[in-house]
Amino acid sequence: MRQVIEGRVFDTSTAQLVHEWSSGHYRGDFHRAEEALYKTKKGAYFIAGEGGALSSWSVPVGDNGRGGSSGIRPLTEVEARTWCEEHEAPASIIEKYFTVEEA
């Protein structure tokens, strides 16, 4: 998947995959969502994902409907770390890509 956002190219074929996540719903379920966090060669993070009409990827359709969609969403480094924490990335992945400290 490749998309230009605010003059910057985000491309899953050239970026490094950090972590993948799936909602676990079957393909026809409106709640289904699949996302992957990537890091570009220049250090920018982004999510490439897709989902159903009742997922965070839903888009307006017609006068009052919703449909599924796919796309790319740029993230800040803090948003990317938070995404990893919320989407069950192993501690080793989080420690590899982000600055963390002992509690």
C-alpha cells in the first residue's frame, strides 16, 4: 500500500514492519480490523490498515450509512508507542523501537 499524505510518501513495501494486529473477527464481520505499524527509512511511523463498517476504519456511505475502508494513517512517535502498548506488541518490540525506562 502506498499513499501520499501532506506531501510525504508512506509505502508499506519500503518501510520496516514493526508490529501487526488483528481484531480477530472474521472477514465479513463489520467489527473486523487489521492494522500494521511501520517505520519509514527517515524514522516516520504510520499505520496501514483496513476494517469493516463498525471499526475505526469505517467511512460514511450515502445519506446515513457506514462502510469499511482501508488506508494509511501517519503517527507521531508517542502515538506509535501507545499503539504498540494497546495492541499487545511484545516488550522486546517496544524496547527495540522506542525509548522506555524501568519502573
